[in-house]
Amino acid sequence: MADLVTWMTDLFAVSLGTVGTTTVTLGLILSFSLVAGLVINIYRRVKSR
């Protein structure tokens, strides 16, 4: 189990580049897309009422 956690930590810490002074990692992109998806989903539900 510890190996899996270490592997996932290493995977999400993969640096894909930098934007200004912010290092863009795979985990950052995944978390941003999750939050954006939730916001869009909530907006659609509120709009449909």
C-alpha cells in the first residue's frame, strides 16, 4: 500500500511546465478540472430550474 501511495504521489508531482512562477503539475491540472466540472454541473442544475 505504501508503494502505491508513493507511486501516486510521484505521478501527481510530475512537472509539465511552468506558467510564470507557478509549476504546472499533473495533480494541479486534475484538481482544476475536477473543480471546474463541479462548478459547471452545479450551474447547469441551477439554470435548469
